[in-house]
Amino acid sequence: MTRTDPRRGAVLVTVLWTISLLAALAMAASVAFRSFTGVMGVDRHRVQRDALITAGLEVAAGAIQSGTTLLRDLELTANLSTGSVRARLSDEGGRIDITKAPVEVLAALLRSVGAPSATADGAAKAIVEQRDNSNAARRTPVPAPLPVVPTTHEQALAVMGRIVGMRPQWLAAIAPLTTIYGSETVNPLTAPRGVIAALPGIDAARLEAFLAERRAASSDASRLSQMLGPAQRYVTVKPQRVAAVDLTAAVTEGQVAAARAVIAVLPQDSEPYRVLVFTPLPAAGLR
């Protein structure tokens, strides 16, 4: 009778365990590799989207620097090998600056969105008093119990929202008509319809006549200002230096990214352009 060598069984068990271990390691390596390649794919798409967004900002800066095109809902598209980006520009100088506009302009702006005259007048005075206090805070060498100086448009609107009698629907309505990157006057060549309509002394007939003349290719800037009658004191034709830019980028694989920015192109600056505000958005977040 043949006896089995017990060492052969031990060797067999060892071999089987080794095969199982190698199989497990191979499976783990496969999963890890798939995860790694997935991360690499995500990173590659992110880099491509970021590059397209940057290209959109550079195209927008070039349009501002050229000074030959009015930034009034101007749309530009740049195509790259990895995808395309669309940039929509509007001149911040064509909006009412709520940190600089005179009280009568602010009151007229609030009336244009439905605020009663008495409420609009009181709120406009409160806004001016508030920003005067903020300006004083900038000049005060020691801390003082004064309002926080807003650094973004959203913060400025939020400060306005704390004024007694201010309603959220009024703030929502004036948001696209206002800025903190303009001046005491607005640029009549780039101002949206709602901005012109909100200026003191503008009625429906004067508004439509102005807009019709502005659409004409041969329209003259000085004549346009004169057509605003008493409201011409609140407008000034000026260089376009700061623009809001809505960006939508699409990578060839189907990935989409969106952002909203405010950029400035300043004369004799060390930088080709400066990004004052940059806010990533959901792709469906652009209006």
C-alpha cells in the first residue's frame, strides 16, 4: 500500500493560498488602476474647463482693450482644440453705481421698480448717509462703530436691504441695473434700457426716442446725451474699463462649466487685465 507524503499536501495548500493571494492582489490592483484613471480623467476635464474659462476672460479683456466695440450685451466665442467658450460682456460703467450715485438718482431708481415716492426718497437718503459713514470709516485710523464697507455688489445690496422699509423685490429688480464699479454718472452708450428709464426726468416718450437714436449706426454721442433732457447731467460718455463677463465653456467630451466675473483693463497697468470678482456657477445658472 502506497503512503502519501504529508509534505506534498502542505506544498499543495501553500500553492493554492499563493494563487488566491495573487488573484486578490490582481483584483485590488485592477480596481485601484480604474480609480486612478477615473481621477486622471476628472482632473483632465477640470484642467480643460479651466483653460477654456481663462481663454474666455482673455477674449473679453481683448474686447475691452480694443475700445472699438460697445460692451452692451456683446457676445464673443473662442474655439480651442479641447472645446469652446462663450463670453457675454456688459459695461459696468453703464450701470448706476450705488456707492457713488447722487441721492436723486437712487430715489428715481427705487421709484422705477415700484417703491412709493416717500419710501424711495427716505431710502435714498439713508443709502447716502450709510456710504458717507463707510467712507469716513476708511479714513478713520482707529476702529469705529461704523458700517462695514461693502467689497462686492452683493454685499452692497445686502447693506441696502437692512434699510427700514426696503423690500426684497425692489433689491432683486435693481440688482441688474446697479454696480459698485462705476462712477457718479452712467455711460449712455452702454447703459441698459432699465438704467436709462430710471434716470430722473425720463418719461416713456423720451426713453423710446433715445433708444431709437442709439440703435442708429450714425448716432452721435453728444446728441444722444442731449436727447435725455434734464437727465443728461447724470450721464457721461467714458472709456469702457470694467466689464461683467458671463462665461460658458463646453469641453469636446461634453463637460460644461460656467462662471461670472468682473474684470478691469486699466491703462498702463502691469497686468493685461485684473479679475475683480470670479464666481463659478452651475451650467444652468447663467441668465
